[in-house]
Amino acid sequence: MILYNIALSGNCHKVRLMLAFLGLDYQLYDLDLGSSEQLSDDYLKLNTFGQAPVLDDDGIIIRDSQAILVYLAKKYADRGFWPDDPADLAQVISWLSTAANEIQNGPTRIRAHYKFGRAIDFKQVTETTDKVLKIIDMHLTGKVWLVGDQMSIADIAMYPYLALAHEGHVDITPYLNITAWLTRFESLPNYVSMPGITQTS
């Protein structure tokens, strides 16, 4: 199993977390961004979008972090990363969509602006960030995890860019339910961190 990786990517970190929680052995291949390896002919054969992560599981090629989480949960998990209950499953998928939409267009983009100098519509990104943080914090009221009574791929998908929000000059501390959730997540067995994450636990 090979994970094509970018060390500072929260999306890649989602997959590293899942592989760690599952205890799976894999080879980490760090893409050379300096030479634009992600746009090379060889890499574009793996992912025509030229993005990471990509997982090669013995010739099965999966792109997109959310898709990889689903694949690993379905193939390798023996506990509730991917719930059987239809209602819980629908909720998990809704949070995967939130990670790919509101989180990507809010906290992820504002971090990319401050950390990598990428141009953004600052007003729109800030409003999206504020809105999604309020929604998540309200949702977590009285809850331990985003869906059901145990951690799932919903939590894994949402975690990295919330934990990295401070790199976008976003203050998470007023959101007490989110900060408590971050602490619980970081206390899980086999948790792994990444550059930029200052653990709350």
C-alpha cells in the first residue's frame, strides 16, 4: 500500500490518521512540489486532477481524501468508522460533504492564504468560516462525536483543518464544544499529529 502524500496537507493527514487508527502498514511517498511532481505525466496517470492524496492499495487506485476514508473503512475497519445504520450513515456522509465544501471553502482557504500566500475573497471566506464553526459547535452540544457514540470517518474528515485553523489566524478557543472535541480526538489511541497542529490535549 502506497500513500502519495503532501506533508502540510490536511487532506493527506486525514488518510494518515485513518491508516494509523487501523494499524495498517503502508509506504509514504512524499510528492516533490518544488518540481511540480503532482503535475507530472506519471502522477497524472494516478490522479488526473494532479492532487494529493492518492492511495495505491495493491493496484487499486483511490483519489480524494473523503473517498479514501470510505474505502479504508469499508475494506479494513472492524468497528464503527462506517456505521451500518442508514440514518447514522447519512449523517456521516453529510459531514464528509461539509469537509469538502464549507471547511474547504472556509478554514482551509484562509489557512492557505496566510500560510502559502494564496489569493482569496477574504470577506466570503471569513463569513463561511464563522458560519461553519458556529454550526459545528452547536451540533457538538451534548455530543462526544459528530455522529453516534463513537468516532467515525466523519470526525477524521473534519479534524485536520479545524486543528490547523490557527494557521489561518482563526481563533477556535471561543468554541468550547469544538475545542473539547479536538482534545478527545487527539487523545485517541494511535493518533498521529502533523506539522502545524498544536495539540490541545
